Amino acid sequence: MDTLDTRDDLLADAAGPLLRDQCSAGQVRAIEAGGSPRALWTHLENAGFADALLPEDQGGAGLSLAQVFAVWELCGAHHLPVPLAETMVARALLAQAGCAAAAGGSITLAQGRVDAAGGLHCANASLGRVADAALVQHAGGWQLLPVAQARAEPAAFCLDAHLHWSATQVAAAPLLPLVLRHGLDLRTLQACLTAALLSGNLASVLLRTLEYANTRQQFGRPIGKFQAIQHQLAVMSEHVCAARMAAQLGCQSADWLPERLRVAVAKARTSQAALAVAEASHAIHGAIGFTQECDLQLFTRRLHAWRQTAGSESFWHAVAGAALVDQHQGLTLDLLRATTDVTVPSRSSAATPRPCEIPAAPQAPGPGVDEGPGGGRPGGHA
């Protein structure tokens, strides 16, 4: 089923058929059950999508975040069980640091904690079970480590993993000379791409729920004809449309690095929508939506997982609030205009922070700390 309208987007037009062919519900179930993702990843790698953010002189396409947004959205819409979006960002980071040669295979992004013995621990590494490597930011810097060498433990979402490397393995991996511009950190980059994944997933859930409501018969007519169901569908569509606009704002940038305040808006709104849309969709589907046989749970399990990846709505509400209260001089309306303006200035003056560039939040002391009423995935903590 086509879930997104990607007309006039050549990159998405190429990605859509590939994902439909190679990422069916049956194939996703097989990978979740322990099957190899190698064939799926090989198709994506050979198509060149993993290098889309790399500069052209390094074999990439030199695209911006806005130009790859539709592809990330399709990844969410097709519940892609490999870290394509994360790999695109990781390879761009490594290329910027002059380490592009090390960027082989699929790469997940993770925040880590170094223990007293020198071991490295990453809680809830997104898609850590199926990635070839992890690009980790910790208090000592950045490192690229093979997932195969890590001791992996199951996480809440079946394709995520808690990853642990020994002190010897950490010492053998060189520190990478990665430097992000003002206000950015790994959490912000991960939140940006996760908002796009959420946007695509939300659209798929809405369309599947509409289809179910128009075909499921009760009392001699489709349940979609009942006013109570129509109200729930209307609320779902409002959340989906608002989330998509916010996710697009999060990817509005002149290059492949986002603005932190735009990301705060994007991740907060898409995470908020994830909870409401999952709840309404399951209410309309009834008990069948929770069964293994129903494809709906493939989407809604990801909504709940991605909602907390890199910080839930509570965390990013706090980031946006701090930008308004502590760091903004002038009218609130000026900050709102700067954040929601889709016209992105040139990067020629990138050294000077603009209104929507705000400092990164201090890193938390370790994983597993709640981020407020909405919670936050432990993987989103340093």
C-alpha cells in the first residue's frame, strides 16, 4: 500500500519502489525474529542512499536534510528494520572528520557512558541488534566501534540492544576528530532523523486505520460511518498533519546539519502525536490491532519506541522553553518566526549563532535517568 505522496521528489521516487519490494511486513517480521538483514541492507547500499549526505567529491550526492527528508519519511512509513537514516548521518559525520574510509556497512548512533574500568556502555542503542557498527559519543569524545565485538543485551524494542564494550576494545578504537557547530550534539542529530521517521510512520498508521474503518462492518454498515469513529479519525489526522509539518521544519537547513531549536519543535510534536495516534488507532481496530497477525502492531510498536528515542516530548519541551526563557533576547514572536521560517539563510556566517541556534543541554551523568513526565529512552542519555 502506498502510504506517502512523494511526487516531484526524484530521490523518494527511487526509494519508494525499493522499500515496497524489499521491506514487506513478512520480511520485517523475519528480521525481527532473528533473520539476517544483510540482503535488505545490500539493496539499499547498492542503490546509493546511504551516501546521500556525503559531498560529491567523496562519492556522495551532497544533499541537504530537506532533500533527504522524504526518504527518511519513507523509511518510517515502511517500518524499515535497518538503520539507513542513522547511517546517512554517521557517514556524513565521518566524512567531515576525514574518516570516510571507516564508514562501511550500517551504522547506528548511540550515546555512551565510560565506566571506571574504561568499558563503554550504550543503553538502548536504536537498531543496535542489526547494525554493523555504532558511532558513539561519550564524555571522552567520539568512537566508531563494531557491534559484533560488543556484548549485546535485549532492549525493550526487539531490534534495539544494550551494547557493552570492554576497556581493551575501547582502547583499540581511535578517538575521532568530530566537531559539531554551536548547539549540536549526537542527541540532536538523532532526534532530527527520528522525527522524520515518526512522520512517515504516523501517516501509515492513519491510512491503514482509515482503510480498516471503511471496510469493517458493524450493524450493517462500515464503522467509519459512525460519528464517534469519525471524530477519532479527525483527531488522528490533525496530529499526523501537524507532526509532518514539524518534522519538515526540523529538517530545514542549508546543509546536512540541523538547527537545535527546530529539532526541539519537531521531536516534541512528533513524539506527542505518536502517543495520541497509536491510542486512537488501536481503539478503532479493537482487539485485533494487538495481535501478531495484524500489521498495525508493526507500526505502533515503533511509534512508542521512537517517541522516546533521543528524548521524549518532555525533554524537548524543556529545551524549547529554555531557549525562550533563558537564551532569547527580544520578542517571543521573533523567536517563533525564526524557528518556523522555511527560508534558511546561507551558511556563510555559520560561526555566528542565529535565533534558532541554541546551546546543547548539558550531558546527563549516565543512562537510565527519566527526562520528565513523558520519560525518555535511556539511549538518549550520555
